[in-house]
Amino acid sequence: MKRFIQILCFCSLIAVSDGCLGQVEEQSATQINIDPNQIDQSIEGWGSSLCWWAAQVGIWQEAKVDSIVDLITSPDKLNMNIFRYNIGGGDDPSHLGGHMVKGKGKRAEMEGFKASVDAPYNWDADKGQRILMLKIRAKRPDVVFEAFSNSPPYWMTFSGCAGGNVYPLHDNLKPEFYTAFCDYLIDVCKHYKERYGLEFKTLEPFNEPTSNYWYNQGSQEGCHFTAETQMKIIRILAPKLKASRLKTVISASDETNIASCIKVLKAYQEAGDILDKVGQLNTHTYSGTNPERIEAYQLTKSIGKPFWQSETGPSGNSKTSFGSNLGLAQKLFDDMRYMKPQAWLDWQLMEEKNDVWCLMRCNFNTQEYKIVKNFYVRMQITRFFKQGYSIVETGNDEVLAAINPQNTELVVAVINKSDQTKPISLNLKVPTKSGKKMLGYRTSLTENCSKILIPDVKNQTIIYNAPGQSLTTFVISLEK
């Protein structure tokens, strides 16, 4: 009987909003030591590409567009402040309705601004993406925009197709159009500055350029650039961009995975004249190991440029969309803790026919949409780990923490991808503010960033039972 009472007392200590979640196993809690003096990178922000979804959604009924922009940018929702605008190349008109629609759908047929070498610019093109971008700027004045290219216009390419070369490992941009391609990108950036007063922070001329899946008649715009060709383009683009009097700087090179990023950055270093022409380093993290993340961090730190994780999506073999979403959250944890970028961005915010590659599932034709589970998974981080906060070392892959610039608020997120409850002990190396209630929010199979009852802080320690398949965020007030 005495032992049974002891178990009940322990269960009471770690109780959360939905009770003890079954009998507590007789196991010691995982010890997590959080010292706010051990800080890493400052968070510039969270965000997403606008390609392809914004080109479709931007032309919806205005009230619906406004509601989506609110969900994305409001501080009490997704709190996103970084967005990547796609400068479409535009495919051969005879291809429209063909290979891209059969591949990634109508949304992948991005409009270009120039139909041929001698054609004038058509600034009415790409209306949907433009409308949504301008609405984001109006809603979120601190927004940061990057312009990026997936492919040059089709008429600049060897294959005559914006999908890629006939041979996927061959460059598709003809050398005689290197200068024209740079002019095209700068002209679009200048247009947005002169017409709308919108200046891009960065311009990324490549997208996953050394990958082997950009091919003629492919499923989306894409173009192969070897590291050597990238450097040739950068040598042309940099002085032209400087002469344009824009504040925009080059970012590169948006490789698809961390290993490719490391390889190309080392080539830039060896060249000797490239990195001083690049203002920001970008990579995607569709794949990568934590040792590769550490190497990427050490490399980018030695270079001394701002560093973004500029695009990623789900990976792994989870049988459920929620499991996949938690896996993507784990990737976010690993990227922020080991690779240490200042920004972390999603690929698609809205998508048709699935609830994995998006935060909102929609029908582009009927203008219907609904929030899916991943929205709340992402909000567990982006809403509470705010711009300007600094990542704090936790020593554990399942715990992410950050502190505000005033050292008065600590946020701690705990992920549990397993099906079993995990007891943890958060040991804070700083006093919490007396009389100030700690806040807790959780997303699980049955909760959507919901407020939860939280355990007391005793002796600067929080004992918490993390339910299986959950992501929990604590917001803790600190003494200065």
C-alpha cells in the first residue's frame, strides 16, 4: 500500500492536462541541463518559399488571401517573417499543360517575365505570387525577402526546356547567355524596388544546382550548374548587382543536401575570389547527418557569412502524416543545434492531395483550405522561439531551447517521437521569476498547440512526463 501511494504522489508531480497518461514506469527521468549562458546563434526568423503555392493562392478571393496571410505571419500563429520569391524562368509555351502538369501539377508552371531574347518584359506576369508577397509585406513590416531562380528562361537553355538538360548532369544554361541571365535576375529585383519599394535582401541564382534530377521535359523548373559554372555566374553577377545600386547581395548555393553544400563551399574557398562576392550562404537539408551538420557549421563559421537553412521538407518512412511531421520537427532541432543557421525555412506552406508536404491543405481550383496537423507542429517552435532569441545548448537531441535578448524569458521545446511516455528533468542553471506562472503548450495526436497544466519549478528543476507522439513548449520567466 505504501509503495502504491508513492507512485500516486510521483504521478501527481508530473501530471499534465490529460492526467497521468497511464501508470508511470519505474525509470529515472532523462536529465537535461539548460544553461542560458551557453548560447549559440541568434534567430533571424522562420519562413517558407512562395514557390509554388503562392502563385496559385494569390489570385483567390481577397478575404481568403488575407486570412491565409494572417495565419502565416501573425505573432500568435506561425509568426513567419522570411519568404523566398521565385523568379520564374518560364517554359516553352508549347510545353504548357504537358510535362510539368503531369509531374508536379499546374502549380509548377511558373510564369517568366521575358518570352524571348528580344521580347520586352511582361511585368503583369506572376500576378498571384506578387499579390501574396505584397500582402505579406503590408502585414509584417519586418519581413525579409529573398529572390531565387529555379531555371533560366527556356530560350537561354541547351534543351529549350526550363526543366533541365537532356543529360541531367550537364549544365543547361548556354554560356552565351550567362550575362543575359544575370541581367534578367537583376532586372526583376530592380523592378520590385522601383515599382513597389520592395528590396530583396538576397538574390540566389541557383537551386539545388549540382543535383542529378533536372532534365528535359521534367516535372518542374530546374537547372544543373557545376560548381565551376556557378563561380563563373557569380563573377558576372556580383559586379552587375553592385552597379545596380540595390542593397541586395548574392546568396549561394542552395544545394539539396548538406554533403553537397560542403563540397561546393569548399570549391568556393579554393577558388579564392568567390566568397568575397557572396553575402550569404544557403543550403537545403533534405538529407544530412549530424556529423555533416557539424562540418557545415564549422565551415560556415570560418567563412563568417550569414547562413540559412533555406528549404527542406519531410523525410523518413513514417506511416502517418503526424509521425512524418514530428520527424521534420526533429530535423529542425538537429539543424538548429548542430548546423546553427540563423534562419530555417519550409518548402511548401500549402499543398493539394496530401497533409505531409504542407501546413495547410487546399484545393487550388475551389479556393478551399484547411489547417493540418503540421501547422501546429511548426507553430510549437515558430510562435515561441521568436526573432532575436538565441539558441541555448541543451546537450540533448530531443530538446531545443532559446533565450530572449533581455535574458528574461527562456523557451524550451521537448519532442517525443516514440509511442511511449518519456519522463525528463529540465535542470535550469538560472533562477526563475518568483510568482510568475510558467506557460506550457503541446501538440499531440489529440492536441493542437493547446495550453496544458504544467508541473511546478522546484529547485530550478522541472519534472515532466512527455507523452508519446508529442511536441511540448515551455515558456519560462527568468530573474534578470
